[in-house]
Amino acid sequence: MATSRRQRTPVDEWLPLTEVLEELGITRATWYRWRNRGYGPAARRLPNGHLRVRRSVLDEFNNGLEAA
């Protein structure tokens, strides 16, 4: 009896803020300045206080920066 394997879709991972800052090439101060102005990719705060950004949201934000 053959078993079928389900294809898994890639997980849209949550990135820590340090990786996001490195990929965007900005400082933490710039990140918080952007957030105060309502700019930048949407982030979620975890119960421990750390921020995370979804990979898809960051990619979409980067594509918007390149188009501008």
C-alpha cells in the first residue's frame, strides 16, 4: 500500500527585529522613528516584549521601497 506525501507549503516565518534591521540596512533608532510615523512593515509584539515581522510582509515592504 503506497502512502502519499503531502506537499507542505513554505512557512511564512516570523523574523526577529535584529534580522529585519539588518536586511533593511537601518538602525534601531530609524526603525522606531518609522514606527512613530506609521511607516515600515507591520510588526507583532510577543508576550515577552520582542518584536517579530512576517517574512512576506517584509518582502512586500522591500518591493515597495525598490519600486519607489
